[in-house]
Amino acid sequence: MVKILIALDYMDRHEVSAADRRLLVPMLRSSDDGAATEFWRRGGQGRVIERMVRKVGLEDTAPPPAEKPGFWGYTALSARDVVRMYRYLLDEAPEGQREFVVQQLRRSTPCGTDGFDQTFGIPRAVRRPWAVKQGWSGFGETPAEPCHVRPAAWRPDLGLGRPVLHTTGVVGDRIVVVLTLHPAGTSFRTAAARITSLTRQVARV
């Protein structure tokens, strides 16, 4: 979800070039960490979050701690703020930014660039149309069951001590946000099944 904030902040302050698009597209569609790190660096690291907190009106969001400035994954977010972020994207962001970001989220790839399966939660629980941004950490650098075989990108250990799996997005005209923290040692397959089941229940409400 932080990658949406990173993308909006960059587009708000720059004319997006063809080279930028080649980074933004996989960052949003396939959760490319290398691209996120590049835009994070260009934006002044934690200043990206500080700007977006003010712009979007987020209340429970904070940049990484001072001792971890390069680790955008340490950004603190609440489910309420993720909903607010999507509300801003859909209702307040400039039209060009909104159309670009939502288009990429609608084209979310089945596999992340690191080989992890991105089809848990919303993609498996509800029918299209949807536009999603997934999140995961704590399952190692290489998936036990790769979505497809490819070299795994380096992913920092977020230091939470337990695996996390998040599914967020726009489903029809609704915003759905499900953030989960799992017991240490939980496999990706088990966590994916749990969040998909939970998302299916949330979507029925």
C-alpha cells in the first residue's frame, strides 16, 4: 500500500517520463521493490510519507524510524488510513494520476516480481471488477511455492517478528481493506488461505 503513496507523491511533483513509467508500472502492478526503493530515494525517503500524510489527511501513518530511513516497508499504516488513501485516489487526486494508478491496480499481475503469488485475498474472494494492491512480508526472500520460477528480488525483513499479508483495493464501487498478522512460522499458503476466507466474509457485509 505504501507504493501507492510513493507513486502519488512522485507524480504530484514531477512530469512523468517514459523511463518513470517503466518503473511505476511494475511497482504498482507487480509490487516491484527495486522500483519503490528508487522513487523512495528520489523523494527524500521519509519525506515522501510526511508530504502524503499532510496532503491526504492521514492520521495513523508515519514514516520509518530515523534509524531505518531507507526502509519504506517500515512505514506505519492503519486500515482506516488505507481506506482514506483510496478515497483520496478516487475522489481527490488529479484525474491523470487517478486514471494511471487505478489502471495499473486493475492489471495487477498474478505474480509479484519476487516470485510470490499475488492472487490471495480480493482476487480470489470476489469477482471482477476490482483494482488491488497487495502486501506481504516475513515469508523469506524466496517463496516456498513460487508463482513462477525466476530469480528472487531482495526484500528487507520488516522486523515485525511475524508474517504479514494484506489485501486492499476497490471492488466495484466499494473499498476493501484487510490487513493480517499471522503466527510466527505460518506458511505463505496457510496465510493466503486465511486472508482469502476472511476477505470473502468481509465482502459479504
